Amino acid sequence: MLHLKSCYMDKQTIREVGQELWKLCQERRMYLRTVAHQTNLPERIIEGMENGKFIQYTTFRSLTEFYGKKMRVVFE
């Protein structure tokens, strides 16, 4: 199992991951503040990730677990 504090990706990939996190939040009709409170994660970090500014691996992992999702990498 891979454990990283930060995850380095190109800007386009970071934006796409952020958009997917935003969509998961919207599908559940949740506010950013609610997600931050329920996951005990900083609101500004979640917002930065959803906006595609950066990806913080530990926060990403917590959010995907909260939303009940897993990330798979596919090479096409």
C-alpha cells in the first residue's frame, strides 16, 4: 500500500480530480461547510482541491472514503 503526504500530478489531472470531488458533493446536495464538518477536514483545503488548485493525498483519501468511492487509474 502506498502512503504519501502529497500527490504530484499535472495541472489538468488535478483539475479533473477536483471536478469529480465537486460533483460528488453536488450529487449528495451537500454544502462545503457540511462536508468539512462531517469529515473533520479544513474547509479551505477541500475547496482548494475542488477548485483544482492542488491535491492533498490524505485529504483526498478521506473524502473518497466519506463519499463511498474509490479511485482507479486506467491507461487507454
